Amino acid sequence: MSDALEVVRNDAAGRFEVRLGDDIAFAEFRVLSNGILFPHTEVPPAFEGKGVGSLLVRTALSWARAEGKVVMPVCPFFAAYIAKHAEWHDIVHPQYRRALGLED
């Protein structure tokens, strides 16, 4: 299902969003001078088990990479996703690498 959903970056709200009817799944972000902080992700029950959380994370991380920014995954979902997907390890902020078990 996640392939059919559109992720929109809502800069005013500081989050990536996916809408399904009245429900909104989102991943919050904060652009800081030293990278992009991802503090919280929320996936309503209507989206659970459909890959929407992963779609949000992939989209947000792709954006961060395209912007040349490192990421600070404070959100447990972001942290777990990054830890499991080596293709994103290179953009993790140095101060967050140990928490994710990504020591060089």
C-alpha cells in the first residue's frame, strides 16, 4: 500500500505527512545548524502494518541526504530503522552513532 501513498513535506509544520482520508501519519523534523533532528513519528491505526512509517523515514532521510545534512534520530522509530538499514549509516550525526551501535 505504501507505494500508492504520497509523502508531502510540510515545512510550515516541520513534518513529512501522508494522508488517508481524515487520518495523517507524520514524521517531525527540525532543521538545525548542525543537521536535521527527527524527534517524533506518529502513525495512526488506519496506517499500521502498511509500511507508512518506513515510507516516511525513507523519504525524510532521502531529503536529508539530498540537502547534504547529517541526521539526529531522536525518534525511536527513526533510530531503529537507521540501525537496520546500513545505507543510511553514513548520514548519522557523529554524536548519535554510538547510541545506534554504529561506532566506526
